[in-house]
Amino acid sequence: MTLIKSISGIRGTIGGKVGDNLTPVDAVKFASAYGTFLKNNSSKEKLTVVIGRDARISGSMIHNLVQNTLIGLGINVIDLGLSTTPTVEVAVPLEKADGGIILTASHNPKQWNALKLLNEKGEFLNGADGAKILEIAEAEAFDFVDVDSLGEITTNDSYMDIHIDEVLDLPLVDADLVKTKKYKVVVDAVNSTGGIVIPNLLEQMGVEVVKLYCEPNGHFPHNPEPLKEHLGDICKLVVEEKADFGIVVDPDVDRLAFVSNDGEMFGEEYTLVAIADYVLSKTPGNTVSNMSSSRALRDITNKHNGSYQASAVGEVNVVELMKATNAIIGGEGNGGIIYPELHYGRDSLVGVALFLTYLANQEKTVAELRASYPQYYMSKNKIELTPQIDVDAILVAMTEKYKNEEINTIDGVKIDFATEWVHLRKSNTEPIIRIYTEAPTQAEADKLAFRIIDEIKAVAGI
């Protein structure tokens, strides 16, 4: 079963049977449900939806199906074509649109695609709205318009440039200072749309760009999740080119990882930590990340006399808690930066520009900057799910086993020990259980992870 319906949107693998995978029928069905949901909640005569996609091989097919479905519902479409998730999020309010759809399966491999659904603010729908859309889809409660009331398509391919302009206009971004440093940076954009927009942003900030996998053809040269084990090529090239650092983005450009000048991973968890350190030094305030993110953000926030809180996993949950606590920066430890000064969405462009400005203000290499932060190490593991595995029973058993430790069950089970923690949860985006651990050394993080995995397998009988 590889059609996953969640608050992260509708995603699945291309091909296969209707209802089991993301087939053309499923794409039309869920686009119809989303368009119907918008119409049910609006008194406007004509609605507008912004659509953009990453460079996946299936992107053009899904794109055409979705936008023509919306037209059939009488909804106008502003088509951004090849774009990024944060670019569509920026475009929705600028266009005064009623919603947005990004066609991307984010970090999933090339056989996947998805519909990520936005509200009129350009933010992900909340769980209640997502549930309504699933109900509409299940009932197939669609009512299409007559031939004289069809929607229209307007093409606008300028939004990645507009997005860059919006980023460069931010008060904490100083392109002029960055230009004086004459940085050299390697970019791995996994042959998706980051290969267009990230080099463009860097060049406008006076950075020399070495492109690696920046051809937006959808043929991912490695697993597109920006983890150390997938990034050997850029780590090697940063050293060979004597670059100041490397930048890695996922296919839809909402996750950001850095490679230090020595060819070592900066650590995707530390993307948010470093950028928050800069933002908090200029504009003190509160921060938020999810429960699977490093304790290092809490430490940095405390250093700047702010308050840190952790949300359930999922961008919509992080944003909700950021709004409730007036957080000035937040995000997820997977390299997702949310900077409300521009918009409430994970945005690699904002992350790159803020990081460059911060680096330009430091008399340090990227490796030295990384070494200056609290040292925590994470182990990120997963167990593939089969129909026989009862995830809820596993979580209950682990909660009982560790009931004398500090336990949080708002999203799976997080167990906080004195110097380390483990977070167990069912993924919103893949048929897996995620097992994240963090400790003062990599060996300790791995040891804890392996112990917990063995305990889960014993409970599940696998």
C-alpha cells in the first residue's frame, strides 16, 4: 500500500492500481476533493489556485491532470511550472489566491509524487481541513461546472526570481557584505528545481557557484534525502574545489544541509541551530522545533535568553506552535528553516541567505563554526512496516517499559534520559516506523538506537 493520506498531503508511487498508488485517477480524485473543499468554504464566484512542481519525471503528467481538474471545477489556475515548495507558498498570498498545490514528494525517491495542499495564506492545511478533503474524496462528492464556466490557466514563470528578491530584501540578509567575502560554494540540487534557484540566489549574493547535479531533469543521481550516506560526491568535490562550503537541497527545496569546508557534513540538525544563532543574536525571541530535533536548538535559545518549545512532527504542527509562542525562527531538524519574517514555511532560500550573512559576520570557517556549537550526535533509523506489525501496540509496550523515564506521547513516544533521548513514531510520509536517538557521542546514539530496535523487534515478533 503506497498511497499515503496524511496532513502532509496525498503521496504515492506512480503506476499500479487505483487506490493503492498515485495513479492518474487518484490524482484527479484528490485534486477534485481539494477544489471542492475550497468551493465549499468560499462565497466567491471565482476561485484561484497557484500550482508549481518539482522536476520529477512524473511531474508534467500529474501537473496536467491536477490543473485541468481544477479548471473543470471552474477554478482559475496560476501555473508557476517548475518551482519549489517555498516559492509556491510565497506566491499564494502575493497573488491573493485561495490556495495552492505543490506537486512534489519532497525527499522521496523518483518513483514517488504527491499533492501538497496549501490554504489562502500559502501555509499547509491543518489536520481538520485535511480530514474534510479526505471525506470529500471518499464520497466522491464533486460537482463540475458547465462548459461556459470552466476555469482558466495563467502561466507565470517569474516567481522563483520574485522569491529571491523577497529573500534579499529581508533586513537580516546582507548581500553586499557577502559579496566582499568572495565565497566559493558547491551546490548539489539532486537534478531538481533547486538547481535553478539556488545558484541564481548565490550569484546575486556574489558567490562563485560550482554546480553538481543541478540539471532539473528529475533523474536523481542519489537518494534525494539529504543525509550523510547519500552525499559522498559533494563532500569530495568541496575539498577538491577548495570551496568554502557545500549546499545540499532536496527536490522541492524545503530542506537544507551544508557540507563544511573540510568535506565533513555540517549536520542537517545544525542548519537550524546555526541560522537561529544568527537570528537570535539580532532579534531576541523564542524558537520551536519538532520533537525529533536536536537539543542543540534549546541550548542556543537559552544562550540568547529565549524560550524553546518542541512540537509534534510535521510542518503544520511546528507552525501552529510558532504562532502560539510568537517564535521568531523555527523549523525541523531535517534542515527545514521557517522564518516568519518572510512566510510560515520551510524555505532553503531563506536559510542559505541567512547562513551566508552570518558566516560573513564571523571570522571563522564553516568547520570552525560547526565546532563552536554544543556537540550532540543523532542516529536516524527506521523499520519497514508490514500489515502484521501493530505500531500502536509497540508504542504502548515501549511506554510501559520506560514509564520511569520522562515520557512524551503527543507524537508517538519520546523517551528523555538524562543525557540522551529516543523518539519513536510512525511516519506521515512513508510506510515505516522512525527511530531517532541523540546522545553526546555518535557511538552512544547508535548503541541506544540498536538497543531500542532490538526491543521493538522483540515486541513485534520480527
